[in-house]
Amino acid sequence: MRTGREVHPIVQADVTLPGSADMSARLSDVRQRELPRHIAIIMDGNGRWAKLRGQSRMSGHHQGMEAAERIVRFVGEDLGIKYLTLYAFSTENWNRPPEEVQYLMDLIREFLDEKLKMLLENEVRLRVLGDADGVPAPIRAEIERAMKLTESNQRFHLNIAFNYGGRQEILRAVQQIVHDRLNGDLNGDPIDEALFRRYLYTADQPDPDLLIRTSGEERISNFLLWQIAYAEFWVTKTLWPDFKPEELLDAIEAYQCRQRKFGAVVEP
């Protein structure tokens, strides 16, 4: 729920959001039908985008951050979808060249420095999913501060998967359940899906309804392995820095044309 404070765009990228009559009509039509509650995106193709232009991979990552800002704004403001998860840095990405890893660390710090005020003003809750212990201490402190300052916001939930791995998340949950059981904290509660969900990074959020991957790859890449069990998968060959709101609408329109059965038989 909005307050009486002045509201600014969630993010301000150097882009112009779609304003044509055609886009306005599409947006209106999409919003009249059932929207996904939670969208998750594997942002892939920054390096290839840079290579095609004879630029460094770091340049591709910078353009990728601008694309992320563009999509965050569109999802939160124009579509009014409440949950968005972006895959920014995986546990496997530490295998990249040190200078690239450092640049990605600097990007998350830049995002926190520049966008925290706007997140607060727009009642956005920021959650960074992943192994915080594996992140350099100064960046970890900034992540923890941003999450603490925004934790009471409820209008829009922005998850950034950073130093994240799906297997690591599941293993962490199992370890914590065992620890709590041995300490008597679970009081004999049955270990079922409801309890297991409480130990995930996304414990109080709905699972993603729509999973998008850019750059044409058709892999999950260790992303939200538990949560995407029944997500609709949509792939585009577009490289992430070129991904625009028009294409996000393509994905949502495709989602709205699918019949989600969750393993059941739906009578015509």
C-alpha cells in the first residue's frame, strides 16, 4: 500500500519505457488477464553481447545491469507484479577470471549505493538470495544493511540471486532442519514440504509462475531448483542487454495462453 510520500520510479535507467499506442494496448490487455505472481529471470548473454561488439565482458555486464533496471521498473510499476527474482551471480561464477568476478562484485555494490533510496521511497523489499558468507565482508555488510532497511516494505519484492546455487540452497535447508531438530526447536513437527519451504531463501514468497531465460540457452543452471517445479519456461534468443519490456510482454502473453494443470487432468 502506498503512503503519502513522493513516489519515484523504482529504478532510473537511461531508457525510455514503451509509450506507443500498440504497447499501451498490449499492456492493458495483458493486465486484464491473469498475471504471473512471481517472475524469475536467468539473465544470460552479457559476455556474448560484448564480444559481438568488440567490447570487454565488463562492458556487457554494465549494459546487463541497465537492462535489469529497465525490467525491474517495468515489472514493478507498469505491470504491478509483486515478485521478481533476477539471477545475477551463481556459486559457479567464481570460476570466471578474477577481474570479471571483481567487476560483478562492484556492480552489486553500485546498485546498492545508487538505488537504495529509491527502493525505500517506493516500498520495495530487497532480498539477496545466496550464501552471504562467501561474499567479501564489505559487500556482505552493504547487502545486509539494504535488506534490513527494506524488510518492512511490501509493495514490490525484488530478489537478486547473488552467490546463489539451487543445490547449495537445498543442502543448506537440510542442514538447518537437522540442526534445529537436534536442538529440539522443531518440537516434533513433521518434515514435510511446508516445513522445508520455511528454510528456503524464498520462504514467505509464492513460487515463480514464469521462468525466463535469455540468449537461447535451454538450461536451468542450478537456479531455484525447488521453487520452479511447476514454473512455465520461456526462452528467447535475445541476449540479456537487449532484452526489453516488449519481449517481457511476449513471455507473459505466452504464459497466459498456457493451461497450467499441475499434474492433474483438466476437463475441456
